[in-house]
Amino acid sequence: MIGMSWARTIGAFILMALLAACGTGPVDKSQKLDGYTPEQIFQRGEFELSRKRPSDAAYYFSEVERLYPYSNWAKRALIMQAFSFHQGQDYEESRAAAQRYIDFYPTDEDAAYAQYLLALSYYDQIDEVGRDQGLTFQALQALRTLIEVYPDSEYATSAMMKFDLAFDHLAAKEMEIGRYYLKHKQYGAAINRFRVVVEQFQTTSHTAEALHRLVEAYLSLGLTDEAQTAGAILGYNYQSSEWYQDSYKLLTSQGLKLKSKGNSWLSQIYRQSVQGKWL
């Protein structure tokens, strides 16, 4: 008993020395950590996290992995690296650490969290519609992997919500470009963008507006059959929306009805979504 108590005392003094070594200044990366146990270095990483210094925390967690690569502490330190880098908004390093964890421990209980951090490293950068949509596509792919591979994890529900938001984000980008073309009377280019929303993003919140903008664009080109068909789809699916009211006024003011006419791509959508005819 005396021996065990003495060992704990020595361990406590070593840990206190490690915590005190860096004080309040930047981490001294020249300091040798070989003499410390993986638990002690790991605890230093936790200490740095507690005082909101995630980059310093990541350094200590990475040292655990480097010095004790085959220990259980290394596995724990790797997921904490991914977390720390994400906290510090170093998304590239967070991705790298999370991916290593998934590669090394795909069936571990924290693998789902690693996949979640990997997805967040993309998702948390798609805050503006005007940014490069490559990040959005990568976020969608990573979120889908989480949902499909770890469907019973505690992160699956959050991943599904974020997937829907990221999907909506892509539709918003198409709408932004389409409105720009419509404003500048580039009707063909505008129609192409709104068509993408109607065909590929029909579950998002932008579909009703996309149909209304198609009514506007087709009327501007004198293509009344297409305009009426877009209005008919809008009336069937979104009759309570402001976009339906606007399209109704626009079409009826020109003596037109909201009904499917002709044989355009919109007529096919009308037959499928309204009449249930797929052939």
C-alpha cells in the first residue's frame, strides 16, 4: 500500500511539473516529453482544451500518438486531435486526424464521431451562398457516409438535418445564379438554373420559387405552353404559397390558365408528379 501511494504521489508531482512547465505562454515544443507517461501528456492536452487553447491541445495529443503509437492512449489522443483541430478551426488538420481514426479503427465506438467531425470539417465552411460549392458537395458526401455506415449512432440524426440544410444550400446557389440571369434578361440561362432546382432539388424550400421564375422566364420568351405548365405544377403542389399567387396573377392577366400544355420537360414532370404517369 505504501508503495502504491508513493507511486501516485510521484506521478502527481510529474504531472504538476508538466502543467507548470508552459505557464501561460506559448507551448515550448522543444521540451522533451519522453519522460512522461501517455496519460500525463494526454491530461496536458485536456488542460490546454480547458483553457481554450485547442492548437496547443492538439500538439500534446499528437505527441501521445507519436511517442506511444500502439497504446490505447494513442487511439484516444487521435480522436481528441481531430476534435481539438476542429475547435481551433483548423479544418484540414481535423479532417486528416479524423480520417486516420476511421482508417485505423473503423469499428471502434468513436468511429462514428470521427466521421461526424470529418463531415463537420466541410460543413462548417459553407456559411455563405456565394462560396465555392465544392465544400458543400464534400460535406454531403461525408454526411451521407455517416448516415449509411453508422445509422444507429447518436450523430445520425444531426447528420440527416445537416444533410438537408447542405442540400438546400446547393439549391439556393442555383436560385441565386438563376435570378441574376433573369434580371439581366438572359432567359435561356435562367431557365437552365431553375430547371436544375425543379428536377434535382425538388425536396428543398426553393422549388416553389423556381417554378414561379420559370413562369416569368417562359412568358418573357413568349413560350406560353411552358409557362402555363409550370404554373399548373406550382398550383398543384404549392397553392398556399406566395409564389403561386404571383404566378396566378401573372398568367391570368394575360388570359392564360394554369394547366399543362404541350410536350416539354415540364409536361413530363406534370404527368409524373400530378397525374402519377411515369411512362
